[in-house]
Amino acid sequence: MVLEIKKVGVIGAGQMGNGIAHVCALAGYDVALNDISTDRIQSGLATINGNLTRQVSKEIIKEEERVAALERIKAADSMDQLADVDLVIESAVENEQVKRKIFAQLCPLLKPEAILATNTSSISITRLAASTDRPERFIGIHFMNPVPLMELIELVRGIATEDETFELAKEFTRRLGKTTAVSEDFPAFMVNRILLPMINEAIYTLYEGVGSVEAIDTAMRLGANHPMGPLQLADFIGLDTCLSIMQVLYEGLADSKYRPCPLLVKYVEAGWLGRKTQRGFYDYRGETPVPTR
Ligand SMILES: CC(=O)CC(=O)SCCNC(=O)CCNC(=O)[C@H](O)C(C)(C)COP(=O)(O)OP(=O)(O)OC[C@H]1O[C@@H](n2cnc3c(N)ncnc32)[C@H](O)[C@@H]1OP(=O)(O)O
Ligand SMILES: NC(=O)C1=CN([C@@H]2O[C@H](COP(=O)(O)OP(=O)(O)OC[C@H]3O[C@@H](n4cnc5c(N)ncnc54)[C@H](OP(=O)(O)O)[C@@H]3O)[C@@H](O)[C@H]2O)C=CC1
């Protein structure tokens, strides 16, 4: 089943989904952007326009490219509008039940040869693939945040992913101008297997009173040359996503070293999910972020 990818469907118009739609459209793919509500799609489109405009003002792209990219992205208010896509990239919340429900609704609508990819940060590709009608044509294409700026994509094959699916995904990421690193299908793959325990440890460092939010972030920015401190990065990723990844690591590897910090749990229970809700380890409601502890 040789396939040429021309049209991409993106499910989830949040920070990752809108970034994925952005880079696909700039690379010349037609894009159908879906989310559970029209409002979410519209706010995703507005973010894409803002980020494209910033790229124009920084002379990374031309104004004509901004206009052309925006024209290539269509709002898909219902999943039926994804029926003619060649590749779907699912980027809804990091929750296995939600993802499975999406695939159950989506698969009967897709062309048999269409490739189904997930941008999951941590969940087993093999297990997600097994819940669909096309495990051979299922793959993990894991983008990094912020998508337009980060060079890496992790490619993760499930046990049944066929070679053609892998090659098509590789060619797709090449056309996006990204570099790939291939990971085996184990909890949280490579980047998050290493990054998230570091972030979780930073939260323990705060929880145990070793340092304040500002001290911990300053320590890692200036002491280890990280572009963002770990707590700032946790807020940037989303604390709900951080907690989900830690839970997948904890359960999937059955090792207590991955237990999520209770303070992370508390923030998520409060609905303080980081930048996307304006409050996390920092409060973003004013002009400059203020630490919440
Ligand atoms: C959880 C997972 O599954 C996997 C993951 O993604 S883990 C997270 C991986 N990502 C990281 O670790 C990011 C770490 N941070 C960084 O590398 C940098 O801080 C950064 C690249 C995000 C920004 O770099 P910076 O030079 O400090 O930022 P900043 O000056 O604000 O932005 C530079 C430009 O980036 C662009 N930019 C920033 N945020 C952006 C976004 N969300 N989307 C698109 N473009 C963005 C803008 O063009 C911005 O220009 P302006 O100054 O006009 O705003
Ligand atoms: N944040 C990050 O740094 C990274 C995240 N990822 C992964 O990308 C995925 C998305 O994360 P991110 O963009 O940060 O999350 P966000 O919370 O920003 O966005 C998720 C979007 O999916 C929507 N959504 C929820 N349920 C459904 C559904 N049934 N159908 C369609 N859309 C739905 C949400 O709507 P609503 O808000 O209304 O629920 C929201 O708009 C996750 O799997 C995450 O692990 C991968 C790399 C990096």
C-alpha cells in the first residue's frame, strides 16, 4: 500500500496540536485541525497566526509563506472531515482512555491505507496500536515543545508497525525539516525518560524545602546551562502532562524511583496546570511571572 502523504489531520488544537499543524502547513501539507470544540480550534488557529506572524517579523519566513500556510489549515469541527487525510497525528490530552476513544471513533472513517500516528509523551505505542484496526500503520511521532522551534522528533515503532509506515513517517519528518531519534517502545521513550525524573526531582527539592522556586530554577539555568529552569519548564509543558508521564513511568517500570512528587499531584488537583491555566509553580496573571511558593 504505497501512499503519498499530502493531507494531514491533527486531533487536539492545544499547544502541541497547533504547533504540529503550523509546521505541517509551512512544509506544504494541507491540514485539517480537529478538537472537541469549535472554540478550541479557533483559539488554536489564532495561536498559529500569532506564531507565524512572529516568524515573519523575525525574517524566518516571508509574509507570503504565512498567508499560504494559514490557507492550508482548515478547521475540522467533526471527525468526519478527516476522512480523506493520508496521515492523522493525534495530539489530545495525555490520557490513554481519551486516546483510545478517539481512535475508536476515528478508524472507521479513515481510508484503509491512512497512517495513524500519536504524539503521546509516554504511553505504549504497541498498546495504543492494538486498540485500533491498523496496528501495522500505527506509529509514535513525538514532537517537542515548542514545535516550531525544537529540532527533534522521536520516532517510536510499536511491535506491529510495518517498515513502510516507518519509512513514510521518516520522510514526513524530514520534509518538516526536523531531525529524528528512534526510540524503542518503552515508557516515556528517551527524552521524557530522562527529562521528567529530573523535573520530578526538582519538585521534590522544592517540596522538601531545599530551595525556593526561584532558587531551583536559577540553579539549573546558571549552574547547568539549561535554557529554562526545571519548574519553569514543568509549567511550560503543563503539570497535568508532567504528572501523567510520571504515572506512566511509575506504573510501566514498577520502580519507586519514578513516584510522582505529592506536590505535583497537589498542583494538578488544584487545577494549577502551569502556563496554560495561568498558574503553576509561577503565577502568570501579572506582567511578570511570580513564584507561587
Ligand atoms: C513533554 C514532552 O513530551 C517532550 C517535550 O517537549 S519536553 C520540552 C522540550 N522543550 C524544552 O526543553 C524547551 C526549553 N526551552 C528552550 O529551549 C527555550 O527557552 C525556547 C526555545 C523555548 C525559547 O527560547 P528563548 O530564546 O529563550 O525564548 P524567547 O526569546 O522567548 O523566544 C525566542 C523565540 O522563540 C519563538 N517562540 C517562543 N515560544 C514559542 C512558541 N511557543 N511557539 C512558537 N514559537 C515560539 C519566538 O519566535 C520567540 O521570539 P520572540 O522573542 O519574538 O517571542
Ligand atoms: N506539552 C508538551 O510539552 C508536550 C506534550 N506532548 C503530548 O501532546 C499531547 C497534547 O499535549 P498538549 O498539547 O500539551 O496538551 P493541551 O492540554 O495543550 O491540549 C490538548 C488538547 O486536546 C483537546 N482534547 C481533549 N480531549 C479531546 C478529544 N476527545 N478530541 C479532540 N481533542 C481533545 C483539549 O481540549 P480541552 O482542553 O477542552 O480538554 C486540548 O485542546 C499529549 O499527548 C502530550 O503528552 C508531546 C510533546 C510535548
